[in-house]
Amino acid sequence: MNNIIAMPMIIPLLTGIILVFLRHNTKTQRVLSILSSIGTVAVSLVILHQIQQEGILRLDFGGWLPPYGILFVADSFSMLLVVTTSIVTGILLIYAFSSIGQQFEHMFFYPFVFFLVAGVNGSFLTGDLFNLFVCFEVMLLSSYVLITMGGRKVQLIESIKYVTINVLSSWFFLMGIAYLYGTIGTLNMAHLSVRIAEVGQGPLLTVISLIFLIVFSLKAGLLLYFWLPGSYSVPPTVIAALFGALLTKVGMYALFRVFTLIFYHEPIITHTAIGVMAILTMIGGSVGALAYNDIRKIVSYNVVIAVGFILAGLAISTEIAFQGAIYYLIHDMIVKALLFLLAGTMIYLTGKTKIEEMSGLIRNYPALGWLFFITMLSLAGIPPLSGFIGKVFIGQGAIESGSFALLIVAFASGIFVLYSLLRIFLNSFWGETIINEDDDVPLKRGMLVPCILFAIMTVAIGIGVEALAPYVSDAARTLMNPEIYIEAVLQGNR
């Protein structure tokens, strides 16, 4: 029994429950939050190392063998995302200590962060579709609370849109699960793959696959992203960073898992649709990033562009493209968290949200300016930062598969990312400073340190990519060869 596999979900879940009873003890909440994050990272790294030694790991709850029981499955793809999630959350909590305020700390902020992380990690680890739905709902219920924290009118307006869209997509998700179970008679992902390969992916199953495509596209912001820029631009900075770094990634993970393991038999329909949606998403995100002067909206539309870029790797569906998508997925979780923190810190220091209302910030806050510069280069894919290797591999995969439309749009979107962030950098950090000595707001160390840690990570991943390569290669190989996952899960119990 590999009971350790459940720990990345159990530790945050138990931490959240304990923190509910400590809401008025701020110091204890902070200490316990950091210790829990460190513990989750440590356990996740142990599991990731164990996978390299023993292969894909499986935990059967209650001793029920698949395909009958509930199970968690840990492969390199899921564990890379669990490790990144845990590290990003821990660093964001450090920022929260200096920014969120005691009012929110006494309103169950920390418990709901950990409930959200439990839902995210559970989504990455589950081996059946119904439990994927359950973990999605745990994550979403927590996000419903966090997005309204503060109670400002604009938050409530955007939260209504956010909740409505996610409730609707969850209903479609449940409907897709019901149709799939009625057709195939199982919800275990590995068993579904075997059964569909046996009976063939006929018209009915292809329609069901398109239902799942719509569901996960709504969750990830693939083409159906109209809810995302508003929803991600209204919460407090650290919550927006948590959303930008984690929430869309769960939808993207589900798309990769479902369309490489279960519905991969009709790529002319499903993967072509994903490719077209990825192109339209990158175009729409680029237009949005250039159209707005509100720094929060620009940053939110950069999330949309990244969704399209990463899922271009799924549409290409070669092993090298999968490697690129995984590298870029890890990079984006880190750098988007950093980008949201920097944008929120700029708003905190100036009290302004429009880029034309800020100027000369680098004179007052040089460290902040150069951190933004590093972030901009990383998102643009400039070597040796973390965004470079993912872009190269996706580009190589596009060339090898002849997906030149995806290649052109993907790299054009990178230019728009660079230009949109360069607008912020030139308008807000250069020129005459708008802050005189009397109005100079001190930059708290607790806000600066998390940004530095994220910047160090983007440099470290870019320079030390060889250390990450065996794990990413193993993850891409599993996505490319579903029989590896199937054999590890079913082990002949078909």
C-alpha cells in the first residue's frame, strides 16, 4: 500500500480543518500554514523520487482493486504539478502575512487556501473521473469564498459571473460522467481507456468527448475565457496570484489526462478542435492584453494567452510537444504567481491601477523594477529563463508535425506578451517619478522576499533544466504511451 500518495491532499485538508478552530490566533495560523506547506513539499518530492525508482504508484482506498474502487495514481506528470503547487502556495502564504491583513486572517482566509490546495492536489492525483469531479468541487467551493473576500461591489459582481459559469460547467461535467458511465460502465480512467480501445470511439463517445472538452475548456479558460479577466482582477493580490497560478492549471491537466488516456482515437475531431480553440484563445488573449490600460486586466489576459500556448502542445500531441507543454506549465505556475504579486504590489505602493497613472517607480523601488523586468523576459521566453525551454520544445513539436498555423500564432503571441508587459515596464517604471518623499510608501520586506524567491526559481529552472529533464521526459512518455499508465493501474485486472 502506497499510503504516502494521499498525503499531498490529506496534509492541506487536515491543516484547513485545524485552522478553522484557530481563526483568532493569527501567529499560530501563520506558523502552522508554513509548516504544512513545507511538509507537503517534502512528501511530494519523496513521492516524485519514488516514481523514478519504482514506476507509477497506485493507492487503492479500502483495499478495493481497480477498476471497482476509488484510487489515487501518482505519475511524474501529476507529481510535478503537485510539487509546484505546494511550493507556489508556500511562497504566496509568506506574501499574505504582510499583505492580507488581520481582518481577512480572522475570516478563515488560511483554512480556505488549504481547502483549495487539497482540491487542486486531489484533482492531480485521482484515478477516476467521478473523484476528479469531487476534487474540482472542493477546489471551486473554496475559490467561491476567496473571490468574495473583501466584499467590494466589483468583487460581488464578478463573483456572481464566476460562480454561475462554474456551476454550469460542473453540471455539464456531471452530465458527461453520467453519459460515459451509461455507455461504458466504468469511470476508472485506465479502465475507460481499455474499454474504449476495445469497442472503438464511435460517434456517441466522440460527442461525449466534446462535452468533456467544453467542460474542461470552461475550467481552463480555453476559448471560453470570458469570465476569467474580470474574476482574476478583483480579489486581493495574493488570492488573485493563487488563482492565476493554480486554478486554470487544473483544467489544463484534466484536458491532457483525458485526451491522451481516454479520448485519443479520433484526433482529427478532438485534437483539431483543441488546436483551433488554442489559436483563438491566443489571439483573443493577445488582443485583450493590448486593449486595456488597467494593469490587473493586462496580467489576467496574459493568463489566457498562456492557456492557449500550453494546450497547443496537446493539439500537436508529439512527445517533444508534451515535454514543452509540461515545462511551460511548471514555468507558468511560478511566473504567473510572480506577475500577479508584482502587479498587486505596484497598485499597493501607488494606489493606482492604470499604467498611465504610474511613472518612475524604478527610482523609488529599484528591486521591484528589475524583478518585473526578469518576469517580462521569462514570460517572453528569453533564455536562460524558465520560459525558454518550453517554447523551444513546443515549436520543435509543431515543426515536426507540420502544425505551422499553431507555430506561427504561438510565437506571435509571445511577441504580444512581451509588448504588453513592456508597456507596463516603460510607462510605470521609467520617466519622472510620481511619488515624492512625503508620499513614499515603504515596500515591506514580506512583500519583496516572495517575489525574489519566485524570480530565483525562474532563473534556477532555466539554468538547471537538466535536473528537471528526467522527470519531464518520463511524464511526456506516459502521456504519449497510455499503456504505461494502464498497466500500472490495472496490472492485468481488465
